Amino acid sequence: MADPTNTALGKMLMDHITPVVMVLATPLVEHTCHKNGLSFVDLLSPFSVFDNVDVPVRTANDQPYRIKKFRLRLFYTSDIRKSEFETAKASLSKVVTEAEEKDNHHNMSELHRNENVLTESESLPSWFQIFNQKLIQASSFSDHEAFDHPVACLLVVSSKDEVPTNKFVDLFNSIKLPALLKDGAMDPKILKHYVLLHDNQDGPQEKASKILLEMKNTFGSNECQLLCINSSLGESVESQVNPWSSRKSIKKHFLNLDDIDQIRVLMQDLTTKHIIPHMEQKIRVLNQQVSATRKGFRNQIKNLWWRKGKEDTQDALDGPVYTFSSIESQIRVLGDYAFMLRDYELAMSNYRLISTDYKLDKAWKRYAGVQEMMALAYFMMDQARKEAEYCMESAFATYLKLGLSGQQNAIRCGIWWAEMLKARDQYKEAASVYFRVSGEEPLQSAVLLEQASYCYLFSVPQMLRKYGFHLILSGDSYKKCDQMKHAIRTYKTALSVFRGTSWGLIRDHIHFQLGKWFALLGIFDVAIEHMLEILACTHQSKAAQELFLGDFLQLVQKTGKTFEVCRLRLPVVKLPSLRVVFEDHRTYASPAAIGVKDSIWKSLEEEMIPSLSTAKYNWLELHTKLVPKKCKQSHICIAGEAIKIDIGFTNPLQIPISISNVSLICKYFSTSDEMEKDDIGSSTNLQSDKKLRELIAGGDGISDKERFTLSEVDFSLNGSETLLVHLTVTPKVEGMLYLVGVRWKLSGSVVGFQIFESDQFNKKTANRKKPNQSSGNELTFLVIKSVPRLEGSIRSLPKKSYHGELQRLVLELRNHSKVPVKNLKVSISHPRFLALGGLEDLRVEFPACLLKDNTEKHGDAVWSEEMASFFQFPEDFIIQGEEPILWPVWFRAASPGMVSLYISIYYETGDVSSIMRYRTLRYHSDGFDRESQEMVANMIDNQRS
């Protein structure tokens, strides 16, 4: 361990266990000091700390040593009393509130992740130390401790007072003296020092010098001193030396350098020439008295005999009363004076001597105080660590046993105990002490629990879960005493600890509370961000889910506006289920045709499309002269034709949710260059682009409605339900269209959206490219001008049929465009089952190719096995206008079993200026059962025979 005087506890003891000087001043003295915005105590306080003093002192055994650092504590007589609970509470609250307003402490949220080893003093908020000092001061001026009893009295009279000499006498004989003097707890014969204060603005010092001479004749030449102040004309503080800057906010004062030097000399003389020698002399006198009455074997036996039988008496709350003249009080004064003058061995011997007496007398508060001082003496001597901890434990437990009368002393004892453990790097043990001290008062509990949490952080190895857990306890206590910002600070720090861990319930609790607290502060955006983190809490109970969702919706309603949320996880969008369906030169007669493998269609279309028989390339590459180079990797779609999106939504909760206004988010560009400049494909750009938020809120208004049309869907999801939703976007004008994502509204209050990114979903497009041609532009479409689209269907195609049954069906073709289509060709996958006839077949019952075999018993029709799979319409055949074209189709169940029919119709457009010169219509019929029908036919044949 380092030098005990340089530790945090050593500095606290240097601040608190030091001589007290009682100040008695007349009103005119205070009036003179108030010209500078200071009281007389404020005027002297900066000069009561000596960091480089050199005072020779001798111990009671005449061993010399030197005091290098010293401090006096100055108090008015009215302040030398035990503070009331409410006053102490208000003082503590002020410290915490000012720290909240300044917010100048370190950001602790990521301290546990800091690779650089920081010391505790570098890491913790500085106001912790101030708070601890206030807690310790709340236990000051108790009658059972002598280090708070005034060592000297400073009597101050103004040169303007009438008969100043008499004023000095009247001041000390006033009825306003502290209760410690009136009740006999301390010796009234204390060191007195007389100061005559002269205001140089009132005139020259001749009158003051005469008064000083009179004072010396009355009170002694060594005990009197003249102090002259206010020699300046009142310049601003910025142009002067200001020793009070850390204590008071002073705009201007009348103190020049000579005045400041006089004050410094006064305090140094008072300390080195009066107080320290007085204490040294009193230690010698008291030591001689104690040695004569209590030390030695004979005196010890005598003392034990005199106290024999007291252990059988009942405990009293305060124990017996000891006056200042009792030997017990004399020993305690001797121990405390020795401690303040750094003679810790002498202090320890006297504390140990009196400890047994107090224990036998059942003076428990005094016993606890002595045990406490013994532990501190051990610490300052850096000896007997176990013994020091035992003494602290004994003192703390004894204070607690006293109830309310020992509560403040127990807190002080606990703080010193924790600091002692931290100085020895026993942070884990120090955290336990802070926890025991925290108590039930919310503000005190909050700050001490937070200090306990940091002890777990600085322990080796780090105990991060306990660190986070105690931060949460601290935050709850801050909230109870309306310190909202501190509560939020501790909870945010705890969140950084539990983020990424499996402690989901704690993490949910943190987000929930932070959301509520930020809402109380009116910071709704941040509140909603935290509430969003717990909406999809699948691990929570149904009741918790209802609570979270209900509070979230109430929070949104309080804002009075609709929120757009980038990370709304309710419902969950199943990106892997995303399926993009669009039509370029390949069109589909029914949804069934979309799911067919592309290889089946290509095998049918090889003979119909000359380009595919000579070059196995993507259709778009045949038109490089017409399509911009930058758009080669984009999909092609036609203005006026819908792009369909199938995407799954899952409710992760156990409770039902309502979803409305589900639609796609799209962005339109007039040219590919404009799209490239916008960089819409970048996911980072999407999250920060303000235009995207406009799209989420409803797009660019009228301009978007003129460019494309979006479908909207409303639905509800029960607990754990998944629903596949079908959405469409229909472009209206030429240009570039990018599918950004999907948007929806939860419970009519919150707009959520999910961005589509090409690496996030399984690319299930109806017309996807080969893997070696994929460019990552699956969501980008080149919209070309409208071209004719052929619609077709086969009327009354049976699902089941008898084996060998022949039916005439009708192929219905329709072109809604005014531009005609021509050069129609048809390719059929199963020509034995399906064949196109001629227009004249619409008026006949059987085809000309049908032959009758008279040798067959039942006259079954015979079908030619050489029917063609490819059919070409007449060259002059065109389809145009709304009127449908009907064409006969012959269907025959050629063999038993299941069969699926695939038909591809090739046609060319009449618009030679179009990028797209031809299109295909793909038709697919689900398989139908022929075997079962053959069995039925056989049964009929058997019945006939």
C-alpha cells in the first residue's frame, strides 16, 4: 500500500480529524467582510490549509518529529452543533442536484470496456468525494468525540465597535456558546486568540493601533493581533489574485496583495505559534495525569475492581454521562489530540486503554467511537490490517445496534471502512461495506450503491454483472428521490454492461424504465427508441408483453403525432421469404406458371425464338444498342404492369397485433445517372437519407403518384402467427425504379419500415439471372414504355379425365393494347395430350385427324402419335383490341397417370421502336389424374360385357 497520508482515506482524515477553531465575531466585523461578498470565516478559510508547513513537535516521550501538512477547521459558534436530519438531507440533495446540472463527470457507459487501466480517482465522478464529506460532516460535533471539540477560540472585534476590549469579554460570555461548553462535555478553558479588524476605508490605523495596545495590556501581548483589510479601491476579480475562487463566486473585492499577506500571516501564526504548541503542551499534561492514574499494573487492577459488577447492569441508550473532567474523557481527549498531531502510537495506546472501560460501562456509542479511531490509527501506521478490519466491523455493528442515535456515525464509519479497504485494493470487500451502509434513505442509498458498483468494476477480476446490477439498484433509488438524470445515467451505464449478454429480462427492464423516464423528461424520440427494444420480447410472459406494448402505444399517443421507426421489430419481416415477381419479355398466364423452373420454359422456347438457338445469352444482351450500358444488369419491367412482392410477416408475441397500410417503399429516377448520384443502393445512405423518411411518411406526394401506384394491405396477426402478404407496385412512366423496402403501421400509431438489402434475403425472383450473372441489382428495374401483353387461358380444361377421352377445348387470347401482336407461335410440352386445331374445328365435333378403328370392340378413337409440339399461327394472324380471339384446342387423355401441361406462346409486337421486340406467354396447368379415370372406364367396360 502507498503512503497512507496520500490515499483517499488519508486525505479525508486530514480534512476531517483536524483541530476546530471556534470563531466569535461582532456584527461590524461581518459588515466589513461583506463588502467583499465574504463572511469572516470565508475570509480566513483559504489560508487555514497548510501544505508546506514545517513545525517541530515532540511526542509525550520527547521524541522529535516535524509536521509538514496541517489544517484548521473554522466554525462560528452557531455552527458547532449536531446537524438536524432535514438540514443534512437538504445539503446532500444540493450536492447531487448540482452534479446533475453540471454533468461534468466522466462518461462511465463504456468504462468497463476500456483497455487502458484507469485509476479510481481518474474514473469516478468528483462529486462522490464531496457527497461523502457531507455525509461525514452530518455526524460532527458529537459529545463522545473530542476531535470535533474546539481547540481554540478566535474572538474578532471591529475597530469601529464601542469599547472593543469589553466586546471581547462579552463575546465569550454570551449565551450563544455551543451546547458542548454549556453541558460540560468539553473544558471551557480553551485557548483564546484576540483579533482587532480594521477597515482601511474607514480611515488611518492610528486608532486601531491604540486599541491593539490596550488589548495587549488586558489579554497579553502574544494573544492579540491587528488585521487591516479593504485597502484596494474595488477592482474586478479578474485583475486580482483570488484565493476564494473555489469557494465563492465574487465579482469584485477590496482586498489587495498586502491584505492577503496579512491574512496569511495571521493564520500561520495562529497555527504554528499558538494552536500546535498548545495541543503539544496539553498532550504532555494529560499524558502525565493518565500515567499517574491509569497506567501501571496497580492502577489497572484498581480500575477493574472499581468497575466490577457493571457488566450486570442493563443497557442504557446513551450509557453513563462523562464530564470533561472525568478520567475517561481526559483519555479520549489525549488520544484525539495525539491523532491530530500525527502521534498515532500514543493515540492507539490511549484508545486501547479507554476501550475496555467503555465496554464495561456499556457506553456503547463511546466504545464504537474508540474502536473506529483504533482502526484509523492502525491504518495510518500501516499496521495490523486484520486488527484494523476487526475494529471497524466492531464499531459499525455497535453503531447500528444503537438505532437512530448511532445511524449517522455508522454511515461515517462505513465510508471510512470502505476507503480503507479500497486503499488496500480490496474492492470486492469495499463494495459489501457500501451496500451495508446504503440504508433506506433513497438519496444516500443511490450514491453509495453506485459507489459499490464501481468497486465491483475495479476489483480483480472484474465482476461486471454485479457492477451492472448495483447500478440498477442505484438508479431505482435515484428515481425515488426525483434525481431523474442520475437515474438515467446509471441505467444507461448498466445497459452497456448487459448489452449482448443472455440476461434478457434485466435488459428489458432497463429499456422499459429508460423509456418511461425519458418520456417524463419530454424526450420522446429517445423514449421510443428504448421502448422499441422490448416490443419483440419473445422471452417475456404474455402479461409483460401486454404491458410493454400498451405503455409503448400510450407513449406514442401522448406525443400526438405518428412516429416513423427504422428498427420496428413488430411484426418481424421475414426477409428470406421475400419473392420478387415481375414480367419482362416473359409473361405468365397464371400464378402456377411462375413457380415452374426456368429450364422447362427454355426447352420449350428454343425452337420458337431464333436467337436462343444460336446464342445462349440473356435476352437483354441482344439489344445492347437500345439499352443504356449502366442498365444492363438491371431487370426490365414495363410501364403499366405490376411488380409483385410476396413477403412474410411474423408476430413474435403471444398477443394479437393489428397491422395496417402495408405497402412497398419505392424510389423513382428519371435516368440511371440520377440514380447513381443518389446512391440509393447503399444501406448506410438509406438509414441517413432524409428523402427516405419522406418516402416512409408517404412518398413525395403527387409526383410519386404520377410515377407509380402502390397497393396497400391491412391484416391482423394472432400470437406467433406468420402470414405471407402480397404487395404490388405498378410503374406508370419510363425511368429507373428501386424497391427500397416495405412500410407498415402498427396499431394505427407507429410507422415501421424494413429496408431490402440484396445480401439479406434469398433472391427468389420469377425471372432471376444465372448465378454467374448476378450483379446485386435484384431490386433495380429499368422501366420501359408500355408494350402489348397477351393474356391467355384454356376454357374448361379438365382436372380429371377418362383414359382415351377426347375433348375439344378453346384457347382464349386477348390483347388490351391498341398495338397489335403478330407472328404467334405455340410450343406444347405434351403434344400427345394437347394439340391446336384450325379455326374450322370450332364448328366440328371431332378433328379430321381422328380415325375410327372398326375392329375395336368399343370403337375408341385413335390419336396420331406424330402430332407436332410446335404450332405456328397464320402469318396474317394478329390480335388487337379488347375483343378476345378464340382458337380450338384438342385434348386427349393419352395414357393413365398424372401429367402437368406447359404451353409457351411466342408473339412479336407491332411497335418497332420498342426495346422489347417480342414476348412469350407461359401457361401451366396443374397435373390431373388419368389412372383413376382408367379404372372407372374399365369398370364400365366390365358392366357392358
